[in-house]
Amino acid sequence: MIPLNRSIFRPLRGVAARCLLAAVPLAIAPAAHAGYNVTSIPDPTSTNVLQALGINNSMTVAGFDNGAFNQGFTLTLPSAFSSPILYPPAGTYPTMVTGINDAGDVSGIYVNTVTGVNNGFTDIGGAFTTVNNPASAVFNQALDINNSDETVGYYAPTVGGTPGDVSYSQKGGVFTPVSGLPTNFNNQAVGLNNLGEIVGFYQPDAALATSFGYLDDGGTITTIDPFGSTFVSANGINDQGDIVGTYVNGSGTTVGFVWTPGGGYTSFDIYGSAVTDINSINDKGDIVGFYVTGADATIGFVGTPVPEASTWAMLLAGFAGLGFLGYRKTLKGTAAA
């Protein structure tokens, strides 16, 4: 099993909406929403271990399933899985697909089963490339990819990874460290958007007992700390600046969060789950992640936002106005006949 550290909490390491936006200019900005319609992703190997890690604007999901070993996949909803994405393409190294952009290019992780070395990779236009920071030959993870084929991830000084993780971004083989973080003993870059904004987490104490999310906006670092939690990971960000991730609440339960510039923090917890983790958000506000049941099954999910009543009222008013204009046009045409 690959020790995926993309989130320190993990036990494992359309069309109608576009029509509404076109018809009602008032709704061009992402709509406020009251909640989510959540759909569990079917497990193709029936092992009850599946994590959804990325989603693009075409609603294609990236993640991995744990069959005989971890197998990365992309998924066109509701259940059209790709063949397992292995590295090399004809090989048997276990993989996780961690991110996907709008062209279908992906980032991910593969483990050399002989040496135990973790490697980042990209699959861009069908070309697999290892993405390893020269600062470490033993542990790298590529955790997200944007439309410019820029990736983010981290390297670690030992085969086991953590502590000593260091965040970076990468494009065209050029690696750039995330600088300006508060003093810490561990940090990972986990997600990025098409504006180059990066989110992740850092751990300021040597015991790694606390963690705080961060946003890197062109070198300006902002701490992400929902509800005063002392254990947070910011995992994904879209082009509107909405951020998703995971935190430990006051009851000690690991739950997800969504932060929007206009609405602040919202907690997200799938009923009856022991753990809820949100990993990615697209520009429509769709989210993906996984939850762990009381029976210890890890189930991937997709969450689609449900608009608030005020948003529906605005949409209906817009359509009523368009209908009235059409009615007046019809009357005018009839009078002229």
C-alpha cells in the first residue's frame, strides 16, 4: 500500500446548470448553496477501499482503489472507470491518481515495489513522466495538477516520509519551494488552481501534534484554521478561491470543511461516518473526497451543491422576465400581422 500523506488525516495513506448561467446573467457568479447532494462512488473491486482525490470541470474524478494493490483511476460519472492507471503503463507498480485538470492530464504517485521509493508522476497527453525533486531521491509525491500542467507536492528526506516534508511546485522540470511559511517541522503542498494559488498544511511543533492549513497566494501566506481547530489540512482550491479540506473538531472527530470568500467556513460531515475528508473542488463547487464508515469501509464520494432558496428565487425571477419578454414580442408580432 502506498503511504499517501496528501492528507495527514487519512487512515490509509452539468448541462442544466450551464443553461441557467447563460439564461440569467445575475447567476453567473457561483451560486450560494445550502448543502450538497452526495453520491457514493461504486467500488469496482469490492474491497471497500476507494478514495476520490481530484475532480475537474467536466466532472471527471481521479483517485485510487485498493484491489490486489493500489490502482489509480479516472472516473466519468456515474460509473465509467478507466482501466487501472499503472506506472509504467504496462507495469505493475501500485499507483494513486491525485489530481486531474480540464484536459484530462493527471498527477499521481507510484511506488517502486523493489526499492520502496515513492515517486511523483504526471500523465500528460498519454506521456508518463516521473516528477521527483532533485533534493530527494527517496520520497516524492505529486498531489495536484492545473491546466498549465503545473504540479504541487512535496519531498521527504527518508523512504518512510515525514517528518521533514518540504512543499514545492513544479512545471517543466523546474521545482520551486513554497517559501514564507511559519516556522515548522513538516509541510506539504496539496492543491493548486489555475491562478497558481497553492494550499496545503504545515506543522509547527516537533511532536507533529498540531497542524494548520495554508494558502500561498503569490508568496503571501495565509493560515487556514476553521473553527479554531488545532489539526487542519487544506486540500484543494478552485479558481473562485473556494478552499476545501479536513479538520478535527471539538469532539475529536475528523470532518471536512468548505471555505468560500463570501460565506466563510462550513463544516461537512457525512452522517454516520467516523471520518470525512474533502480533497478537491472544481469551479462549479462540486467536491470529492471519502468517508470511513463504522465498519471501517473507505468510500469515495462526489458532492454536488444544492442552491439556497434565495438563489432559486433569483433564477425563477430571471426566467419569468425572459418569458414576459417573449410574450410581449409575440403580442407585438400578432398586432403587426
